[in-house]
Amino acid sequence: MMVVALATAVSRPAFAQRLGPAEERPRLRDVTDTNDAQAYYNLGLAAFERDPETAAAAFYWAARINPAWAEPLYARRAALLMKDKRMMARVMEGDRRALESPEVKRLDSLQFRALMLSPFLYRRLDRRMFVAYIRDDAIRRARSIGQDPSPTELEFNIERYLNAAGPGMRAWAYYGDGNFTAALASYAQALDRSRNKAYVRLERGRIFGMRGVTDSAVAEMRLALEELRKQDQNELVVLYDSKAMTQYSIATLLEGDGNVDGAREAYGEALQEDLSYYPAHMRLGLLALGKKDTATALSEMALAAQLAAGEPHIRYVHGYVLGVTHHLPEAVKELNTAVELEPYYALPYLLLGQVHEMMSHGPEALASYQAFLARAAQTDAQRQLATERVAEIKEILQTTFKP
């Protein structure tokens, strides 16, 4: 069986469709490796305020090249908001009609998927969006009376806004600056006066989690769960502040702290909140694999792959579990699905090569390793392994089929 998706598909792959409108690749400045997701991500960060359209395209390609990486998904949401200044203003101002609109829900789904991959990712672009919003508002107000504000006046407006804002807004600004100590203190002050205590608790929990203070992070998130359960059903709760996401975040903290039994229980509780929450099925499958419980590992991973049918990273992990449990034909099928979903994703090709070697499929293994090398970044640590396998398989094939 040959690799299915070695050629570029005619129609846009399923994963790319979920990233929003198709984007042409922006030119990489001073970088020649167009397989480098990090290079596109860095370009997006550099262009974020000056050229959000280029930034959105750069994050699109970073996400396609590495679908397992959370940051480009989050960053693409931010850049697409920056492109639409009116929509960004409405979101910043908490306009409920905007927040519940199909457009914003599609953007929020990018951040939701990012947090599924990495519940404690640092939302480094939040404050940059906020500053852009304040500047745009100040410029609009000044120009309405025939003036053009100076950079100093713009900075003054930003500082005045923050000084007048409540502790919750100041905490959010501190978080954006990377001042986590001040952010935690301001969020603590905000608890007394905030109507949405669940959000404040979640933000504190995420900051504690980023700092590696597991006990405090878990405690805050459990308090957030209590608040989420009290909320009226009519209250607006964004996707990424759901009870399932919160339970999943607790589970990843416990797993990272070595509390495997506690993590397993918390992943199960996440599924009690939302049985379709596929990252919890994936983690339960991998925990079971670590315990050599093959039946549970295969069952949970099959559920994750079924629920996340369009996610190439989940299909890749499922293929890995099938491979290491010696379900080799099934592993090939699942890995081929991963590369059909995203032909630019290099890792599945490498694993396909290894599985085909285990099956003594020399030509297929060779084609898979070559496909990996054609798509992997020059800095990819696995390139040496693939290069060695290509050379050895070529030698074997030449010897085997020598007239």
C-alpha cells in the first residue's frame, strides 16, 4: 500500500477548511525554509499590528504545517479580529450580539481548539489587541473634531483607560505584559466586585498553572467549577470557559504533577460534563497505554479519532497507538487519513515509514520517509533518522532487486 497523500490534494483539506478562508503563503523575510512553522509564526507576530492580514495568513500556514501546535490557532483568531476593527471593538466592549454571532463563534472555535491542545498557553496577543482597540478609538474621537492625536496623546489615553478601569481589566493588562504576580493580585481584588467570578477564578488558575503552582491552580479551577454550576443557563459562557474544559485543565495539571490516578479521574469528570470532549478520550487512551492496558488504550483512542474526525493530530496519535500495539494495517489506514486531512503535516509520514518497515513494505517505507523529508523543517531533529532510513532502504532494495 502506497502513501495516499504524497501529492497535493486538488481541494482544500478538511483541516485547512476549519482554519477559515484559504490564505496564500506570505513571503518569509530572511528565511528560506518554507517548511518551518516557527518562521511563519514569527512573521505573524512581527506583522500583527502593522499588517494583520499578513499576520493572519502567516498563522494559517504555521497551523497547517504543525496542526499539533496551539499558538498559531489562538494567534489566527487574534489576527482575524485585528483585520475587522469594527468586530474587534464590539468584542472588546462585550457586545452580546457580536459575541453570539456566527462570525465570532467561528473565531472562538480556533481559541477553543488551541486550549484543547494546550490549556495553559500564554495568550500573548491579548494586550496587543487591547492597545490597538484603545488607539483606534482615540484616533477616531480626535479626527471627529478635526484633530490628529500625537503618539504621546495615544499613550496617555491608554494609561488613563487602564487607571480608570477596575482591577479585573488591570489584571488582564498585567497578564498581557507577563507580570503574573501583579495579575494574580489584581484578580484577587476583582473577585469581590466581579459578577463573573468563574472567569476570574479560571484566569487565576491558568496563571498558577503557567507558573507550575499545581495545588493553587487546581484549587482555583475547582472553585471556578462551582461558580460555573451556579450560573444561570441564560448567562453567556464562551466555549473555552466550559466545565469540560475546566475539568480537562485540572486533569492535565494533575497528570503533569505525576498524579496519574487523580488525572484519570479528572479526565473522566470532563467526559461527564461533555462526552464528546475528545482530548480527554485521547489522554485516557495514552494513560492506559502507559499502564499496558491495550484494550482501553485502543478503545479510548478510537473514540477520540471518531469525535475529532477532522483533526490530523488526533488521527496521528491514534495511528501511533495502533502501531505500537501492532495493529499495523489499521495504523497505516489511520496515518493515511492524517496526511489526507493535512498533507503539509510532516510527522505522520515519518511514522508511516516506520510502520511500513515493520510490515516489510520497503518501497512504501521509502516513499513515506522521502515524503517526510520533503515536508519537515531543516531544524527537525527527526531528519537524520529519516535520511538514514532512506539510504539503508535504497541499498536493501537495490540489493534485493539486483539482476
